[in-house]
Amino acid sequence: MRQALLDVRRLSVRIPVEAGTLHAVRDASLAIGRGETLCVVGESGCGKSLTSLAIMGLLPPGAVRSAELLSFDGEDLLRAPRSRMRALRGNRMAMIFQEPMTSLNPAWTIGEQLAEPFLHHGKGDRRQARDRAVELLERVGITAAASRLVQYPHELSGGLRQRVMIAMALMCGPELLLADEPTTALDVTIQAEILRLLARLQREMGLALLLVTHDLGVVAAVATRVAVMYAGEVVEEGPAEAVFGAPRHPYTQGLLRCIPIPGETPRGQPLGTIPGSVPSLVGGFESCAFRDRCPHARAACAEPVAERMDAAGHRWRCILEPSG
Amino acid sequence: MTAPLLQIRDVVRRFGVRRGVFAPRRTLTAVAGVSLDLPRGEVLGLVGESGCGKSTLARIVLGLDKPTEGEVLIDGRPVASLHRLERSRLVQPVFQDPYSSLNPRRSVEAIIGQPLLVHGEGTPAERRDRVAEMLGLVGLGPRHAAAYPSQLSGGQRQRVAIARALILRPALVVCDEPTSALDVSVQAQILNLLMELRARLGLSYLFISHNLAVVQLVASRVAVMYLGRVVEEGDPETVLRTPAHPYTRALLASVLQPRPGRGLPDPQLAGSFPNPLEPPSGCAFHPRCPLAVPRCAAERPGLDPATGEHRAACHFAALAET
């Protein structure tokens, strides 16, 4: 059994709404080791972002988190007081968000924002913070790093801002980095550069990287392991080659058929689709949440679905026998 | 031979911009001389990254903006001088964000029927029938007629936007990133719907996207834009199999495919997107280009035919072809 830096078992997030309780995340189990990249992939509303926020203890007010286990480097985060979470966040575990323009403070210079977590966590004095900031800006590929410190976020392009966000997350030398759609707002050529940067930093620093995305192309390019979420559940999880090469869950299979591939997908012919739409998560489920849209659905799918796992550590929630 | 449905003739669009009250007024050239044709019944895919001018060009084709120089003809008629009622029968838009392009206070029926009302077409009963027919055509049911946009999913809203665009039966539809805000499974549904409607109603699309994979799937011609100019144009098979412009090659290399084990692409681009207020001399792409030589900074390459219908604006285009 590999030693996981982050171990999440049966995580649930419930949000009270007018019509009852929204079961936004249901029994999600994930684990990441040092040096691994786990990609959590799924469509809007599948619970992928809430899962990462729940791990960081940053859920919106009202949302209720519960889990069997939530441990970071052997420490129980479920029972950690707020002061302990504050000491960990931005320090040993850091987060990067999708839209750098809204997560950077427009009234602060880049230098002030980079220094803040460093000073807050008592890593050193202002001079050391400045040196570290310059070093990291250079490391994330920003030229004339020292002169950037006095600039404001609006003076930078989107790609540069995302690099600043990454540098800021790395200021305290985190062991775990959570990135929520870090390249979604960027152009494709910039996206490739930012992903290469993340992969390089991860290798150099031995980071455990949890990357949340809707883009299976991004997943295929960077993931060691993949967790596919649907309607709040992890419906499939395993090594990247296994999940892409022999997807076990009909949702994963359908998702892969929806994506056009240049030079391969025949032109002028319809793409594969997943009929119907995502069910309401208010009230929760006993059955398989995908059965209304599944081409293989049968009566037994109305029963609770147990998780299955093969010898290679590929897990999935479906009663179908794997074919081939 | 009949004239193309859409003719974009040497279109230039400049904006005067001013950064700060006392700063001097400067000129930003968003579109720097674009000529493109779209034959009737075909789909012209326009690809490029943020700031390349593709959306400005779309607005000019829609008549929402006027070109500084050049003109756009639809069905042989100059768009800029048409009355908006006439124009709206020729060309209609489908925008990226179905959350902001639909009025949240109006029902689906009112939204889709609005163009008929504006044009004074039919009696209320006839209009209701037309709306019901359009709803069926875009894969929605009569039960959606009374719904409001907030009650619909993103995919359903985009279907409403498509129905509204098509109810006047325009010849040309400008689709500006129509699936970029949608989830992949919904994107596939909407792309399939657009293709089906094109075949069924004999429509032509100007299809704008940053996603090369999507464009190659739907387009019968593709044009790649960089900093206000078309740098490569041709049929999608040729452009994607043998891209002649280094920028097209970089874009193509950046497409991440859902296949593990390929690692991350290296588009081999130096620097970042140039400041459009100070466009580079010569070929606008030269500061980032892996092939650049001094000539590229001095002399702007024209959009020359590489092989027949395949054109690329690069001094090395002919080399790449062989």
C-alpha cells in the first residue's frame, strides 16, 4: 500500500437549499502520494470543485462536510481547529484558482501579494520574502522578475497572472497543491505552457498535485491517476492509462466519445453524445445516478451500486461486467 | 458560377484608444485587412486566440460594427448600408454565452418569437405555431415554451438562442464560440444540432472558435487569424494535415488529445502575444516564430497560394509544403 500524502475517504458535502438538501458530493474517496498528479474530471455541477474546497476547509457557509477520513500527511483534518487549518493553508497545502483576475487583489502590487503568505506563516522577514518572490517569478518563467514586483495585476496578461498565482502558491514550499481549472481561462498555446510549467515544478519539488478540470485532454497530458466524477460521486478512479485505455464506467466511455480529435473524428458525421441531462442532486440517490442516461441500464441499477476494484487499483461504480 | 454568399473585402477596423485622461490617443488595429469568401451552404471556420480580431470581424459581418475600410457583402449587398430589418433577415448571430444572450425576464416563447414580432409577421396564433415548430427543430418540446431562461440548462439555453437565430430563416448564421461555455457532452449535442440544421435548412455558417478540433469537424473551409490578419486559409483536411504557417502548427500542437502517454506538447513559441497597440514589424508573428530570419522582421509576407486553394502568409510557406 502506497503512502498517501492526502487520503480522503467517503467525503460528502451537503448544502441545505429551499427544496431540501443538495447532496453535492457523495462518498468520494481519493488519495494522492507525493510526486503524483491526480486529476479530478467531470462536468459542471459534478462536485469536483466542492471536493477540493472541502479538502482545504474552504466550503461556502452553510455547506456541511462529513467524511470517514480526511488526512494530510497523517494528520486528521476533520478534527483540526480553524487555527490549525489556517496554519496549513497557503503553507503546506496551497491552492490555485481558475480566474487569476478575480483571485489576485487589484489594489496590491505583485510583490506585496507574493510576500503576504510568506510573512503570514512566519517564513522569514521582508527581505527574504522579496528574494523568494523574485526567485519564484523567475522559476515560473517570468522575465525581469524584480521589476514585476512593483506592478499591479492589471498590468499583466492572463498567462502572466496565472504564473504569478502559481508562484504565490509556491511561496511557502507546499507539499500539496490543489489547482482548480488552472488553464481554463487561457488560450490554448498559453495553456500548454502553463501545464508544462506545473509538471516541471511538480517534478522538481516532489509536489502532490490535485488538478480539477473538465478537460479530458488536459487530464491525459498530465495525470498519473484520474478520478471521474458524476453527480457528486467518483464513478471511476484509477491509473490514467487504465481509465483512458479501458474505461469501465459507461459515463467515462460516453464522455470520451464526445470529444472531437483532429484528424481522427470523421468529418460531417455526428459526434457521440450522452443523451439527457444531469439529475437533480436534491434528496440524494439510492440507485446509480447515471442510469437514466445509460445505454446499458437495467432493473438492478435501481439498487445501490457497490464499488469494485481490479488488481491494478482501478475502481469503478457500475454493476456491468467489464467487457474485454 | 454564382457569387459567394458572404464576401469579406479588405476589411480593416481601427479603434482609437486612450489609456488615461491625458494619455495621447492611439490606434489599435483589430482587423488589419481581411478578405474571405463563404460560398452558399458551406461553413467557414475562423480560428485564433484572444485578441486576434475574430470577434471584431464577426461583429462587422453581423452589421453591429462598421469597418474603417473595406466592405462586407452578403448575397451581393453591402451589410453596412442595409437597414437593420433587412439585415436581420440575411444574417443572425449565435453567441458564446447563453446565460447573458437571453433576456432573463422573458419566456422562451417570447424570446424565440421576438424577431417575428419586430418584423410584423403573422398573427399571434401563426407566430405561436412558428415558435412551436422552431422548438421542435432545435430539440426542445412544447413544455419549454413557457419556461424562463433560468429554468433551463446551458445546453437548452443555447438551443433557444439557435431557434431565435433561425426563425427568420436567415441565409447566414454567425456562430461566435457557440459551444465554448458548454460542457463536453453538451458541446457534442449542440455541434450535432448545428450540423443537422445546416443540412436541413441549407444554412451557411461563419463559425468562430479557438478550438481547432471543433472547427475541423464542422468547417468546409478554415481560416487562421493572428493579430488582425488571416495567416492561413484552406480546406480543413489540408490545413490540419500539412499546416503551412508556423502559427497554425503551434496551435495544432497545443490541442490536447484525450490520449494518455503523449505528454505535454511544446508549441515552441517564444514570448507571448504581442501588444496590439505596437504590432511587430514585418510578419507580426516573427518575434515568437521558431523559423524567423531577419527578412521576417523587415517584410510582411502576403497571403500567397501555397498549393492552389491553400494559402499561407509566411516566407517559408512553400518550404513547409514539400
